[in-house]
Amino acid sequence: MMCRSTIPIAFKDVGANNDILKFNGFLASVDSIDEVCHFINKVENDHSLYLSLLNNGKEYAFKSSVDIQMKRMFDYLYE
């Protein structure tokens, strides 16, 4: 039973979801409960997929922190 963490599921074509979850989760069609359930079951039954999502999400979070984004912006503006 997957009680370890959250499953990154978001709706397609809403805000920046498509870019953020490209490699870090699942994109479901808006109002598609079946797709959401499918993704939950998929992660529930595949521990290596769960670990991959967990590691990719952690890596994305570190690369996309506010501090890093601010530094990139200032480096771009003032170099």
C-alpha cells in the first residue's frame, strides 16, 4: 500500500503543469477521474516507478528553488 508520499498528478494544459510534471509525475485530462485512478494504481503497483518519481521530483525541486531562480535571473541581468 502506498502511504509513503503524494503522487504527483495534475491536469493537462493548466498553468505550467505540462512543463513541471513532464518527467516528475502524471498529467491527466481535466475531469478524467479514470485517468487519475489509473495513475494512482500504476504507482501503487510499481515500486521502481514510485522511487523514480520521488527522485525526479526531489531533483527538480532542488534545481528550481527560489534561490536558484533568483540567482539565474540576476546573473542574466547583470553579467
